[in-house]
Amino acid sequence: AFVAGVRADGIEVSSITPPIADADSPFAEDILATASSLGIRHYWWGTWRYQAGTPIQAQLDALKPRIAKLAALTAKHGMTAMYHTYAGNAVGTPVWDLLSILKDHDPAVLGFHYDVGHMVREGANGLWATNLRAAGRYVTGVSVKDFVWTKAADGRWRTEWAPLGDGLVPLD
């Protein structure tokens, strides 16, 4: 009913952001079946954070079967799962980690939802563009945000989202 109402106002619904980290997430099957039946073909999935004290490669290896299972579920419903890139301690911040897993899958089924704002925050001197080129054919969606650095009351630096063109993201 919600999607029908939004579409009645002339707004296309082509993507959703459900609480799906993998195929075993609660209601994953139902969510994807419903979305697919409504003609929605893309959804965000993830995000995973690295756990301190465990080797990175071991964590990535543990994700491989989960991602393969998600790929099968996503393909079953004719959809594309887009892993949203976040700044910080997240899998996919250095795209090479997730790309090492995605390379075994069809980008029509699994890919990156590349968030320019988060990625510029992590690699402002051009690494964000290198990451984008590396992700290449696996970029299935893009978020364009801008940000500025601000100093919090405790003296630590943090980011605040800014209107496009008013921040640090090189939009040219």
C-alpha cells in the first residue's frame, strides 16, 4: 500500500533499504519477494564492522558463505543487492576487501552502493576516486553527499553533512 501511494504521487520506487545483512536476516525472503513483486529491483544490504582482535582476512573469509547465500536469494528474486559503503571501521571502506569477495559474483546480483561522502571522508586526497575506479562494474548505486569537518565540544573532529557544493566533496 505504501509503494502504491508513493507511486500514485508520481514518485518511482526502485530501491529499498531493508534490515538485511545476509540471507538469514529476519524476513529477508519475505521482504525480497514482496519488493520484487512490486517491481523494485535494488536494495541496500550490510553493513559489517570489523571486530578488533580478529585478523581481517579471517573475518572476510567468514563472510564468503554468507554472501554466497545472499547472492542466491537475491538472484532468485531478480534483484540487485547493493552494499552501502560507510566511513570508519566498516567492511568495504577500503573497497579492496569487499571487492575480493564480490569478484566471484555477478555484479547484476551483488554490488556496491558507493557513498561519495563517506568515501571522500576516508580518502580525501584522491583515494576515494581510486576506490571508485577499483569498484568499477560492481558499482550498482551511488549516494552523493557533501560534508565539512567540525570540532565537537570534547575537542574531537567529526563530520557534518553539508549542502552539495558547500563541503569537501569535489563534485566537479
